[in-house]
Amino acid sequence: MTPVKQYSGQSYEFGTFRLVPGEHRLLRQGEPVLLPPKEFELLLLLVRNSGQVMERESLIKSLWPNTVVEEANLNVHISALRKVLAESQSEQRYIETLPRLGYRFIAEVTEVADPELFPAATFISPLQDEPAPAEVQDDVLPPPLRAAPATAAPRGRSMKMSLPLWWMALAILGLAGYALVKLYGLKEAHNEPRADLNVLPLTTYPGRESQPAFAPDGNQIAFVWRGEKDDTANLFVRMVDGGNWVQVTNHAGDDVNPAWSSDGRTIAFYRRTSEGDGIYLVPALGGAARKLTDMWSNRQGVGSHTWLHWSPLEKWLVVSDKASAQEPFSLYLLAPETGEKQRLTTPTASLVGDVSPVFSPDGKQVAFVRLMSVVAGEIYLISVAGGEPKRLTFSGEGISSLAWTPDGREIVFSSRYGGKNRLLRVSVAGGTPQWIAASGNDALYPAFSRQGNRLAWSRTTDNTDVFRLALREADAAPRLTNFISSTAYEISPRYSPDGKRIAFESNRSGSSEIWVCGSAGENPICLTSFRGPLAGSPSWSPDGKQLAIDCRPEGNADIYAISGEGGTPRRLTNDPAEDIVPSWSRDGRWIYFASLRSGRLQIWKVPAAGGDAIQVTQQGGFDPVESPDGNWLYFTQERGSSSIWRMPTTGGSETPVYDFHERNYSRMWLVTNDGIYFAAPASPTQTTLKLFDLITGSIKVVAEIDSALRNGVSGLTMSPDGKWLLFPVNTQRGSDLMMIENFQ
């Protein structure tokens, strides 16, 4: 078998093409070329082993490890690659076919040094006080800036550029970089780990530690820990340089989001309980907690954000709150002594709202995230005195938690790119966000000490796979099996109407995309290649030929349809509001979805062939699905609700059906001919699957599972023959606190 070279972190040039592994992109004369993930992997294998005969068996084992795949699959991907490279079987300029043996990449390849880059956000000039209106930004703002990769001498391959030209190119790049620095004030790109950065773990306790917050003197750190049993979240404090922790709160609810007072004596925090949520104050060394104010309880889908921060001037807390389901989250200044609230921001009704507020070190500004949808937001700045907020980023990515650097010049934030949460930094004057490579991947909740330039964050190790449960005890297969798995996550499985295929969402290709596999979990194929904010919520058409999905290629969530065999997605909605969670009608004529276009999440429907959307519900709606007979439309009233409602598909009253009272598993339900299947946590590590009979109102236990399901995402799907049930399971859950000393 042909040995396959390992990936070496280089880019490769051949003909008019440039292959950039670090960005998972193929460029033709500098322009991106759409290339599905499997074709990209195949091309990378051929290019990195150029000149060598690549046997079919070697290619198949490299592309589909631990999976039985027919050679015809390889032929299909080779054919697709030839089309992308604009060559035919008779004109083999790049890929040579060796009958009964394999393939060989025959074009001349040049290796080029390629530091890992993060896609840049649109630059805001320091002289530009306000961005252009949203409807014209794409036309008037300059394109995203990206550091130009420097070339390096090839290793064992020819370099066509002569030495003088090579030096001229370097000189031009250097001058261009100098000009950018002088003109825009850009800092150096922090896309390589610095040797002088001391990265060390702060905590390595069992379970999950998150949301670090430094005391004003920088010597102590508060954090959230769910304990060894990974159950209730409480607040803890320990010395940064070591020592035992002190438990500050011990409550049946979840205590999260600690924020220190400027004198270090008090910690404000957010408490979630079954009776309602609120902001509380507690002595930093423990004691009785005092409730400061009630808060809006349903924050499902936006749980990675924070809800309060304490001003260094002590006068105010800033909190994210709302008074009803009809309005978006807004920022308020909250007096810590009296609980008095003053509104700070007023986002438009079609947005999810303003979250993750953080005071600047001088207490004069607040940075926050304005969410267009639950997975896409941008950073804004606003004066504590009020006024219009200033937009700082234009990335279209899933930005969550923020922290100001101690000098007040930059903001460090967590952003989901390529399916991984990473820490980036951006100047408050505007500019290109840069990845803090030393923080690695899966990084959330950055926090700075006010003195000493210490940066802490939470590093997660979560993973989710799709499990299969046999609903018939007599079947020979094991009753519960890990069915679709990888080192990435797999969620939202959906059986096709004929039961022969399964669609699901995964970030195994580097970004959240829609995948399809066989009924036994075999031969997974990526259907989409948006390579941006997530694509999710797959729903099969009744004939099994198409899928409806929600996606955010431009930051805003809209509904798309795509062939079950792949191809170019067809856009069905184009509204500034969030359009999400699509579902086909049983007759195939309509696609239901939830939208904020009326100011509150309601169910709408759009013709599957395209056309204007029609509002369906009036009292709120989310996660729509028709009954198997097509007579009823089932839904929940809002995101995070576990109360299931229904109405006739021909129109009529919206009436409650059943509330299974499980907010964390609010999307784990499924309507079948037998009734409504739903999941309920029996403990932090156990789940009970139940069946609610629509006729009798009785409840039957279907199965007890020694695992926790992934909350906040759609999950349950049943095979058409009623034999199997699929759902996403947390196979690994954990997080530790990390820290960088002397961050600069």
C-alpha cells in the first residue's frame, strides 16, 4: 500500500490554483472555488503526494477510515475534482489515471509557507464614527483585510520565480504591510503562538469549570463549577497562584456569571431556579445571598452568553434583560443598592437582542454582543451616558463572551469559527480581529485581571454523537448503540421518508454543515459547504428528494432547500429577521419555519416552490411539525418552552396539548401515530424516554438511558418502520480554566 504523507501545514500552488489547507480553501487566480469537503481532502492527498502513484486502496482508507466504501465512490469524487480543475479524462493536466492501479498528481507543485489565518472582519476606519446603514454596507465598506501569506522556498520542488523577483515580491509585501500599519493602525497578526506566553491550567477539577472572573487585586478568581457529579452550578473562589477553593454559594438552582464589586467584598451573580431567575449579591467569602432583581427566565438557545457585569466605578451593574417574549433582550443599568433600572439600549424587535455586556476599564463604555440570531452576533460599543451604539465587528460569526484588555484599547472575545470557539482580539478603534493562537480551540468566557495582564478562559472538551435505540426488544441488535460518531459533534438526526438515509448536522468538516449517511450510519457525505455560521435543522421533503435547512451564510438566518444528493442550495426566505427550524408539510407544498419578522417568534410557511411567506400562528411558535396524517400542526410557543401546542393545518384555534416541564430538553420531542415521544433528565447523567398518548393522556416509560442528551438542540427521530429511535447524546462533557501570564 502506498504510504500517505502527513499534512505539513503548507499551502500548495499548481497551475492557476492555490490550495490552502489552513483555511480549507482552493483558490483559482486568487478567487475562491467551491469545493466540497471530501473533494478537498482527496485533492490535498494527491497534491501532497504529487508525482507518486496513489493506489485506490490507500486513497479509500485515507478518505473513509473504518468504513466500507465501494470504489465507485472514489470514481465519483475524482470526476468531480476534474470538473473543478477544468480538465477532462482525455486531457489530464493535473490528475493522471493509472488503469487498475490508481491515480497520480502530475502537475508541478510548489510548496508555500502559510501561517494559519483567521478570516478577517471588515475594517472600520478610526476616522469613521458610525458604520454605513445595514442595507448599503456591502456596497460601501472596503472588503475584509487579510494578511498576505509570505512565500518560502520550496522543499524538493521547483520554484519558477527568479531570485530578484522573489526579493521584489517580499519588498512589496513588506511595504504593503507597513502602509497598512501606518494608515490604519493595525497591530501585528497574533496568528502564531508566541514563545514568551506562559499558558497554564488554573483548574483541573472533575466536571466543568467555567466563567472565570478575577478579583480587583488579581490575586483571586471566582468561577462556576458543577462539582464532581456535574450537576448543580455553584460559585467558587480560589487564589490564582494555588490553594484550596472556597464554595461561595450552595443552592438547588444554578448560580452562574460571577462579577466582583470594585472593593472585592461582594460578588454579583445570576441565579436560575424553577421558580424564576434573578440577580443576587453574596459576600465574596460566602454567606447569605441577597436578591437584587427578577430577570426574564427563558434564555434557551443563548446560554453561552453572560448577563451582567459590575462597573469598576461601583455605581452600576449592567444587565441583559427583557420583560416579555415579544421583545428582544436589551441592556439596563442596575443600581446595586436599590435595584433601580435604567434602559441603555433599544434593539429592533426582529433581533434576538443585546447580551454579554462588559464595562470598559474606565467605566465609561459598555461593549456587548447584538444577536441577529441565536448563533450570529456582532460586537457593539455604547457610552454609559447613552446614545447610538457603534458597531465594531462585521464578521457574521457566532460571537459570545467578551473582555476588555486592562488598557482599554482592545476587546478579546470568543467567536465560533470552523465549528470551534476561539479567542480573538480587536482594537476598539476598529480593525481586523486576530486569533490568539496560544488559547487554542474550544475557548470561551475570556476574563482579564485589572493588574498583571493575566488572561483566563474556559477550555471545553464536550462532544456529542448520535445514538440509536431499538424500540423492539426482540431485535438481535444491541438495544442502545453509539451510531453516528466522530471527534466532532453530530446532532439533529432525521430519517428520510423511506428510511434509507439519515440527515444530520456535524462540524466534522471544520464548520457546521449538513451531512447524509446510509440507514446503518455508513458512508457519510457532506451536502453543504457554507464554511461559515452553522447550517442546521435538516428536514426531508415527503418524497425524500430534498432537504429544508436553516443557514446563515451572510450572518442572517434564512431557510434554504437543497437536493438530497447535494448541489447548490436554493434560498427560500430573504427577510432581515431570523428565519429558522424549517419543516415540510406532509403534502410537500409548504415549508413551515419560525421567524422573528413580526417581533415575536411565530410559525410561518412558505411555498416549497418559492414565494411569499404567510404567518400561521398568532400566540407564538417554534419547532413546527405536522402530524403524520397532516391534519394538525404541532409546535412550542417559544424557544426553550416545553409546552407543546397544536392547531389545525387548515387554520383555527391554537390550543395546548401537553407540557413535559423539561426546559433543558425543550426540543427533544417527536409526534408519531402512537403519540408524542419526549425525553426527560432523570439525573445529570441519566435520561428517561417517555411516550404521551394523545387519546388517553397516559404516559409510558419507553427506555432508561445511562447518558445525558444534548440539550438545546432538536433530537428525536424515528425510522419509518418504527423500529429505531435516534437522538444526540453527550459522550464527553468537561471544561477547565486556563490562563496566560503577562498577556500583551
